[in-house]
Amino acid sequence: MEKTFTQWKKQCLNKLDLSKKGSVDQDIEHVVSLLNSCEEYFTTSSCSGRIILIDGAPESDVQKQNCTWLFVSHQKCTSDDLVSGLAKSSRDAVLKFEPFVLHVQCRRLEDAQLMHSVAINSGFRNSGLTVGKTGKIITAIRSTHGLEVPLSHKGKLLAGHEYIGFLTQTANQKMEENLRRIHRFYQNLQSALTTEKLQKLQLPDHPSSQELQHPPDRLVTEKEEKSKRSVYKRRRKREQHKTDCCHGDKSSSVQELDDCLDLFT
Amino acid sequence: MEKTFTQWKKQCLNKLDLSKKGSVDQDIEHVVSLLNSCEEYFTTSSCSGRIILIDGAPESDVQKQNCTWLFVSHQKCTSDDLVSGLAKSSRDAVLKFEPFVLHVQCRRLEDAQLMHSVAINSGFRNSGLTVGKTGKIITAIRSTHGLEVPLSHKGKLLAGHEYIGFLTQTANQKMEENLRRIHRFYQNLQSALTTEKLQKLQLPDHPSSQELQHPPDRLVTEKEEKSKRSVYKRRRKREQHKTDCCHGDKSSSVQELDDCLDLFT
């Protein structure tokens, strides 16, 4: 029996949070809450971003279950936090900054496309859709923004305190940038959802496509216009990235700049 | 005018390769070639994986265009390669291992789902679909497997030769693991495409669903069975990862293990 989206949502939101932490991270409560208040969406998992020190076998980066967490923080950390954590290492410790990640189940493919578009335009370039065989559609919002530094080998520290101090600063800067991106995502999301709602309200009157693009609310229109301009800028930036690829077709996207969810996202 | 998939494919494959390198990386020529020989797919950009030393402003990790490449290799590297590269740093140098990445344009959503499924089951957990407004469907195949180590600040080296030696070893191990995953992806892809073809050939005769799952070719069936078993194992592994998430619903996927393209992919 195929479940409906509403049943899935109800089931998911009523379920116990079985994650290690057991609750939504504070810095993204508003994002999760906004999404769960929409009838088109609900969140299935999330992390606001974290600085984490993992101890494990050298090649076990895929199998986190065999690793020990020496330290974890969803806020900025101090050099002492990392030094204390590293003192407990008995295998290979790695310092990671893992950015904001969010999985959003979407009612229809169009809803998932909207979510993906908002994510890409907010700087989450590794985002993507998943379309399951049972009809489950999920947009994963992911960033390219990371840090992954080996710091001990067989329990032996590989770096001095000065370097650990520098890494602390780098990880904290990434945490700040991460929060800026979450904020940008939240603002773009609010704006996109408002526009969607207005368009739906207008639909029964069959407005012209011109009107659809520019809802009457002046504030929203201005926001949207601004957002469109910045989206364009970001696309131009992506254009310039393309030469970094080993093999790729740069020109196709120059011709199709209007295709927001184009290549290299 | 909406372009058809065939037109897109023709246009893309006839185009000059405008990437920095200008050609497909040797280690993935067979993968790109296999995909481009299928009528359902073509590749739009790719990189086999690389070790790269980038020099840039501290917070410029998103804007690669303002960075200098101090060193890049699609093969294993030596400690001397990195030391020589670092000697040229005048800003903030970062050593990165960037794994295999591939963008595949797909004819239909089902084709993209198949590609995504093969990617996930081969260990490329950050893969995802992009569905454009013009009908363009792209599966991005991405790994979580990385390395990102700051090594100089304002041109001043932050690490000793011993540490750089260790990083060289780590980056080279990741390169090896990357090649293993590409090989696994290629094998799973071949197997999935063969099964697809056989199923299509059988369709006009309306075989039972049992027959559809087990095409007559004994070799393929065995491969598929083996692949199914390893997929199951990998799913079980993912189950165990889930507690690492900050907020998430572990149990939903336990109930739906048969939904290959489920959460947390």
C-alpha cells in the first residue's frame, strides 16, 4: 500500500527523535519549524553544522560506527577543547568541520525543485534530489564548505599547539560562514514560499504570466527582484568556476543562464 | 522551443571541451565512454579525482577563481611535490583531495533514478538529482570522501616536513580508495544497464515480475544477486550511521530497507 505524503509527514513528526543528540539543533530550529509548518514539506533529518574530532582506523572514514568521538561542538570551540580531545586519541584522530545539512521530504517534484533552487541560490552547491521507488521525494541540502585535517596517527600527535590554534580559528570562521549561509537560506526560503503562496492565490483568476512573475505585494516583489539579481551574480560566479573542472561544457550554461538548476550545481 | 534529449546530447558531445584540462581524465575514460554509448545518458562534466594545492585568501574557499593552483595531480603525488608547491605560497595554501565527480544528463526521471541508485550503492553517498525548468535531468555523482588541510598562512608554512609526509600518504590512500570506488561504480553500472536492457527486451512478451527480476542470463543473475546482497550490507551500514545525525528518524528506514533511494543518501 502506497502511503500518502500526509501520512508520511504525520508518522515522521510523531516519531521519537532517535539521533544521538535527540533534538533539533538550536541554530536551525526556525528553519525546521518553518518547513514543517508548510503542507508541501517536512524535515526528516538535520544538523546545524559542527566541529568534530573523530578517532578511528586510518581508512575508516566511511564507517563512522567504528570511530570514537573525542570532541563535538555545534558552536565555536577553543584551542584547549581540541588539545584535550586529542590527548584522548589512541588511533588516528581527524578534525572535521561538517556544515549544515538538511533532508526535506517534499509533496511533489515541483516542491522539491523549488527547495533545491532555494538551496543552490543560497550557496549549498552540493544539494540534490532523491526520488524513491515508493514515491518518496527528498531534497538534501548540502554545502561544499568543509575541513578535514588528520591530527594524530596511532595515538601520536602530528601537530604542534600553534597549528592547532590556527585550525581552531579556521574552524570557527567556517562556523560563522555556515551561520551566514543558514540565514541566507532561511530568508530565500521565506521569500520563495511567500511568492508560491501568492501565485497559488492568484491562480483561480488565471492571471497573465507577467502577473505571476510579479505578485502585487510591492515588498515581496522588491525582495524577489533583489534575490533574482543576486542569483544571477551567483550564476556568473559559477560560470567562472567551470574552468576548474577537468572535463566539462562551459558554453552550454552560458547560453542557458536562465536555467537555474543547471549543470555544476 | 524545448530541446529534445537527443538534440542536447548531440550538441553537448560535439562541443569543444572548455575545461582547464581540455579532456576526460584517463582513469574514467571507460566510464564516460560507457555512459555516452547509452541512448538514455550522456556526461556533461567529470573529474576522476585529484590532489590539489590551492593558494588564496583565507575565506575564499567558495570563490576558486581568485585562487592560484600551486600543484595539481590526478595520480598519486610525492612529499616533494607538495613541499615545492608550498614554497610558492604567498597567501593561504590549502591541500585538498577532491574525489571523483561526474554529472550525467538523463533522458527520463527513471533513468536518473537508476543512475542515482547505482551511485549510492557504489558508495557515492552525496549524489543527487537536479531537475531543471527546461526538462533537463542531471544526476550528480559525488563522494563524501575528502581531505582539506590548511598548510600556510600569509605565505608562512604552518607544518613541518614530517607532517607533510604523512599528509602525502593520506592523500595517496584516498586516491587508491577513490579508484576502487570508480571501479565498483563501473561494475555496478554495467550490471544495471545489462539488466535494464534485458528487461526491455522481455517487456513485449509481458513476462511475470518474477522473470523480470531474474533475467535468463545466468552470469548476470549471479552478479545481480551478489550486488543485491552487498547493497543490503551497505544499507545496514548506513543504518548504523544514522545515530551520528543530530536530528533524524532512524526507524523509518529500518522499516523501509527495500526503498533503495531512501533517506540519508
